[in-house]
Amino acid sequence: MLVVPVVVGALVGGLAWRQALLLVAWLVAYLAFFATGLWLRSGRKARYLPPVRAYGVATGVLGLALIGSAPGLLRWAPVYAVLLVTSLVSSVRRTDRGWLNDTVTVLAAMLMTVVAAGLGPGADPSAVGLLADGEGAARLLPPGAHDGAARLATGLLAAYFLGTVPYVKTLIRERGRPGVLALSVAYHAVLAAAGAVWAVVTGDPAVVVVAVVAVGLLARAVLVPRRRPWPSAKAIGLGEVAATVAVCAATLAVVL
């Protein structure tokens, strides 16, 4: 979930060295975020503070280097500030495994698709972003947010990863609860139906691939939680790797 959006965004926007810096800074920032959340959940015990400082300093250094190379990224700061505060408040309340925090975490990761796309070789690193047709400035749009392919890739990845929230809960924390299973199945049924309609309307073979993948995700949401014995954590993880690869391939087939 952390790496895929940056990689897909880089492929959509075109490869550039700033995207490698973005990926490193993003991963280190996640470590700082995770360490901070653990510190907050512990009641701010001193023994949890050293990793917060270490990863925080590293994130600051990498962040300054990234902003120095692409000042336009500062336009994303308000968006990520809201997501970060929401998640850290969940940590303080010890609801970091709740639905809200899971959703916020997914959204923060998925936006990295357009962030990475906006750092492609054809982008102006100091600009806010231009309309795709070049007929004026989209003053409120951060870099990459104007690009149709990047937005579509972000939407497809977000649709999948948001679905993993209820799906994984049916296998671990909420397993055996019929309401959560019904929600997961309903969500994936909507995705499958939307994919089928999209494929019929466009007739695009790449969109047909997306629809097939969506049907596969629906079958997974229906069948896997009903397996007995319950799948192991390793099996769940390997299944998610396979599903993510399929979704990435389908997404790139549509947008490239």
C-alpha cells in the first residue's frame, strides 16, 4: 500500500529522479508516523521516544530536500496535515485499528499516485499545476492533480485498497461477524458491477481486464472468509500480494 501508489504514479507521469527521493522520504515518514503512533498509544512513555526523534529528523531532512527540488509539493501540505492529525488523534484515543483510521491511511497512501505523477520529467517542479488542455492555470490543484490518467489510476487503486479494509477485517479482527462480511461483499459487488458497466460502455479490452479483476475480488470477498480453518496471516498476506499485482497490472493497462 505504501510502495504501489508511488510506483504507479511514476510510471503514469514518466520516470524522474525526484520520484525516487519521494519514495524514500515517504517510507521514512511512515516509519516516523508509526513510531509516533506507538508513542502516543503508550501514554507517551519515554522508552518509545528515541525512534520518534530519529525517524522525525530523517523525515525532516528528506522532506526539505524534496521540497527544495519541487516546491510545488507544498500545495499538498494542507491535505496531508488533515489526514495526519486525524490519524494521530485515533492513536491518542487508541482507535488506530478502527474504520476511520484505516480509511484515512488508505487515502493518504493513494494520493501518492498523483503526487508521484506530478514529479514526472515534463512537470514544472515549482508550479501548482496546469489544466490538461493548457487553457489556463488550475490555481487550486497541486502538481499532478490535473492529469486525467493520474486521477484515474488513483481512483482505481483507491477503490481496491479501500475494499481491503472490510475484507481483511472479515479475516482477522471482525471475523465471524455477518454484518462486516455483508459490507465487504456488498462493496466488492458494487465494484464488480461498476467494472462490468464500464467495460460494456467503452468496449475497451483494458477495461474488460479491470472488470475481470473486480469480479475476482468479489469472489475472494465471498469465498475466503468462509474457509475453514481460517486462513493464516501468511496466507492472507500472500493473497493480498497477488491481488495487488493484478490490480496494478489492470490499472496500468487502462491508463498507459
